[in-house]
Amino acid sequence: PLDSEQLGRSTWAFLHTMAAYYPERPSGAQQRDMRRFLHLFSQFYPCEQCAHDLRERLRTNEPDTSNRHNFSQWLCLLHNEVNRKLGKTEFDCSRVDERWRDGWKD
Ligand code: FAD
């Protein structure tokens, strides 16, 4: 059966890792494609409530795909909105590279 908690953890790992390795200087086409990817993703993500919630957020909060840093931060803020909604602790977005790219320093 579909476990939306496990799916969520795996999906956030995928999304944050993809953002962590997004180009420093993306072309216009790459910026557009990543925005489209997120919109398409929100149409097929197999947790109906999560997907619906994400589509609503994307209506007023267009992904900032202008460069690696901005996209990673945008995604961190989005995840924090979901954390807040679910009553989870918020993540310190200044540590997003440590978590998803470079590894914790300690
Ligand atoms: P997760 O929230 O899955 O986080 C995994 C790890 O990411 C954490 O352990 C932490 O190390 C790191 N992390 C946490 N916050 C951040 C951040 N802001 N930036 C970077 N890294 C971070 N569940 C619902 O019940 N209802 C919903 O509407 C819903 N919507 C979702 C929408 C999307 C797009 C996704 C991918 C998942 C959604 N989920 C939803 C699932 C939910 O967000 C969690 O994935 C799930 O509850 C498991 O939570 P968790 O506590 O294991 O950590």
C-alpha cells in the first residue's frame, strides 16, 4: 500500500537534492523547464491531498529557478510551509546545502 509519509521523505530527498545540484547559471530554457517540471510533478504526485495542496501553493508562489541558491531556498521555504501546516518543526534554510549537498560539518 502507498505510505504517504515514506513517499514524502523520499520525494523531499529527491527534490532537495535536485535543487542542490541545479546549475549555478541555468539557461533560460533550464529555468523554464524546471518551473514546468514542478507544475507537471504537482499533477501526478500520487498523494492526492499533497498534490492538491502543492498546486494551490504554486498558483501564488511561482518557483524561483533563477539559480541554484535561489531555487534551493525557494524549495526550503515551500517545505517549511508544509512543515508548519503539519505541525512539524521548521528547518533552518541557511543549512540546506549542508543537509543536501555537502554533508553536516560536525
Ligand atoms: P519530511 O518532511 O519528509 O522531511 C525529510 C527530511 O528533510 C527531514 O528529516 C529534514 O532533514 C529535511 N527537511 C525538513 N524540512 C526541510 C526544509 N524546509 N528544507 C530542506 N530540508 C528539510 N503530507 C501530508 O500529510 N499532507 C500534505 O499536504 C503533504 N504535502 C506534501 C507535499 C509535497 C510536495 C511532499 C513532497 C510531501 C508532502 N507531504 C504531505 C508529506 C510530508 O511533507 C512529509 O514528507 C511526511 O509527513 C514525512 O515527514 P518527516 O517528518 O519524515 O520529514
